[in-house]
Amino acid sequence: MTKYDVIITGAGLAGLECAAVLSSEGQKVLILEQGAVSGGFFQPFKRRGVKIDSSVHYAGSLDKGQLLHTAFSYMGVIDDLELVRLNPGSFDVIFTGDETYNLPIGHENFVKVLSERFPEESGGIRAYSDELKRTGSLSIQTIRSGGGFSPEGIDSISSGATDTIERFTSNPVLRKVLSGNSIIYGGVKDITPFYVHAISTNSYIESSYRFYGGADSLTNALEKRVLENGGEILFSSSVKTILTESGEVRGVETENGEKFLSKWVISTVHPAHTLEMLEIDSGIKNSYRERVSALRNSCGLFCLYLLMKPGSFPYRNENYHILGDKNVMVSFQPPADKSEYADVVTVICQMDFAEVERWSSTTTGRRGDEYTQFKESVSEELLEIAESRLPGLKGSVLAKYSATPLTFRDYVRTPQGSAYGIMKNFNMPLSTFIPVKTRVKNLLLSGQSVNVHGVMGVTVTSLLTCCEIIGPQYLSEKMKI
């Protein structure tokens, strides 16, 4: 029986990043993926021959010298990516009331543009920008130390995003603008830590890009690099049990009874599922299992995918956040033919699992007419909201498709279709920010439920996980951070 240095459960972004790093550093790596393909939330789908991104729409900090560019360079994939830089003057556009506010790339531009709209708040805007940069830099410090949060980090995860923003401005409109992109990190008032808001928002202000050819170009490049490094990936291989002996991991067993031995195991699935896979004598107390299982998961998403009539609606190289009774994001996919016209537009809103729970016992394609009608009703509502700010959009639609939290639950197997894993809560930070190191020797965690979610958050977490195996000083020197 082959013994591996590292076995990784799950071939989503976290699993592939960990595998790319560790295999490049000489570790013998095996990824076991329950699905037929890699990618997780990066998986696209096709309708009428058109490739559609399911849930990843843009990423930040990808200018040369910025953290994601540095990380992807180290992983050996940056040259495989064709990136589309969003509008420098408005990567995000916030609609609130009758007004429109552009958020530009670059902190100096960000301060300048918003200060022109809110001149009496210029000092607070500058202080807010500085705090975003300071908090964003904590990711690099954490990788260098390879450990938990610094005192500054503890302050950020223990402070609410809403409360912190309100410290910088008393203007109710500016407060809305500064938190207007909250859908991209699953922000919830009185729960979301400032750290989560800052890591995400700072990244996009530094630089914002879309992936030409689909977001899966990133996960495909990582998969290619893993295989070139001698790593292995087995698909349709669901891990049933994480094998332990005397409190130390020794491998895994799959649903079909195959056993694979290793020195290390990295689980990128939900921590509650990871604990379910551990044997009773692993050393994990039942009280800890129950506490993790009881943690609240973040919201899901309702995604409306629009296929556009050829040459009918201009491609927009920016994202739109329409604030109201229901906050809605509109994002454009870079046209496959690189024309000036859009071919795919996605309209998104947060959706709680309770809205679709009545169909929870059903499977995709077999949920019945009532579910179809529910999706159609929400789709029409979102389309009307998008049309109110982007006139002509509705009449340019050729076909529309939609996904609910149930869709993501069934395809990605995330609990209740959660889009961002465990809900990070500044009121109980030490419980909801789960460390990469577990109480079982050589069992590590990674993925969106650990540390922070999103492309930036997951990448930082993956690097922290790898630090436990190859060392933070070595990794920092190799990355040159």
C-alpha cells in the first residue's frame, strides 16, 4: 500500500492550493475529491454551449507585488491566468437611493473620489482607508509567523464591521456606501467582524480583476501544476473516515473501503463534517464536536444567470451593488469572443436556507413545480431590480437560469448551501475563527470555514496550513514576503 506524505480531502481552491505548494516542495501528495471534477465553487456549467461561472466573479490584490499575485506566482500558476482588470475608476458601483457612487482602484483614488462626494467626511474616509490597509497587512504578518492572530488581529476579529465603519463617519449614506459590497463576503450587521470586511475590501481596492475564460482557469491551472509536480488526484473518492492511532492521524478510508496511509491529512471540507469523519478514539471530545456542529453557517446565495442576445447589451467592466429592501449584485462575465457586448450576466442576492428548506429532501431536477415557480418569482424580482439601474438589460436576455442554496448544497455539498462556510462572529471570535491546527496530531484544516473565506481568505488560509508542514520562515522566504 502506497504511503503519502500528505492526503488532502477536497479539490476545491484550498485543496488545490495546498497541494500545489506542498508538491512543489517535494511532498508526496494525494487529493481525494468526492466529485467528478475539481474546483468546488469555481466549477462552471454550460447552457446552450455557453460556459457560465457559477459563483466566483472577481478577485483582488493581483497587481504585481500584491499578495495574491505573489502567492499565485509562488504556486506557479500566475502565467496561466488571463486576467481582465476592472475599471480603475469604478470596480464597484454602489446604488443607494437616487444616487450612484463609484469605488475606484487604489487607496489614494478611493479617498479622493469619495471625499469629493462627501467633502465634510474626508478625514474619516482617509482614516477608514488607512485602517483597511493596516488590517489587510495582517495577512502577511500571519503567514510570516505561521501562527494565530496577533494582538492587532485579535482586535480586528473582535470588532464589528458595522460598529467600526460607524466610528469613521456619522453620515448614514456614506456608511451604506462603505458597506455596500457586503454580499461578496456575506456581511451581516452586528455579526460580521471588521477583519472579514477589511481583508476582502482592501484586496479589491488594491486591484480588481476578472478571469477571462472562466474562474475555473485558476483551479485548472492549480490542478495542472499539482500533477506536473508528481501529485495525484482521485475523483469520485469520498472520504468516509480519517484514520487515527494514539491521537495521531495515519491516513483515510474512502466510502468504497479503500485505505490510504499518510503522515499528514489536510481536510478542506466543513469542520463539522471533518469531525464526523474522525474515529471515536481520535482524542476529540464530544463536547468540542457538538460545539463546532452547532456553529451558525453563513447565508446562501440565489444566483440568476442571464444569457444575453448577441450584440444586444454592452459589456460592463465593473460590478453593480443595488441597495434596497433586497441588496442585489450584478456582475458581467468577460465575453468569450472579447467583444464589446455581454454574453453572460449574473444577478445575485443573499438567501437564507429557510426560504428553500421545504424542498430540502429533494434533489436537483426533481424538486417539483412549486420550486420552479419559486425560482421564477425570485428571478423576475431580481431582473426588475437590475433593470431599474441598467435599462435595457431585461429586453436583451435570451435565456435565464437560476441556482438556490439547495443547488450549491447538492453540487458542492456545503451545509445548507452556505456560500461562505462558518459564519465569523465578532461576538464570539475564538469559537468562529477555527485554527488550521487541530487537536489530532498532524491533522490540519483549510478552506473557507477556517480563518477567512473568499479567494483572498482561502489563499491565506491555505498558506497557513502549509506553514504547519514546511515552516513559516521557509515559506515566507520562498514567497519573498
